Amino acid sequence: MHKNRWFSLAIRVFMIWRSLQTSNMTMLVASAVCLAVMLLWCVYRKKAGKAHVTKSWELQ
């Protein structure tokens, strides 16, 4: 990874860590449930063949 990506990753991990420290249990559980539901939805859509990944014109 490029240096800037490592720096961005470190900042993101720090922000998530601080967010977890200051959140209450209800918020943490609700966030985990939402994350799990969205992950399962993405996996379902991918396996059903309904999600198609295309290159962005910006990457060409």
C-alpha cells in the first residue's frame, strides 16, 4: 500500500476505536445488527446473480 493509504487506514481505525469507546451497548448492538444484515444482503444479491460489478469510467 502507498504511504497515504496506511495513514488513512490508521486514522480510520483510531476513529472506529474511539467511537466504540464512547458508544453505549444499545448503539453497538444496533450497529452490529445493521452491519450483519447489509453483509448478508450483499452476499445474497451476489449469489443470486443480481449484482454486477462494472468499471467506472473514471478508472479507464
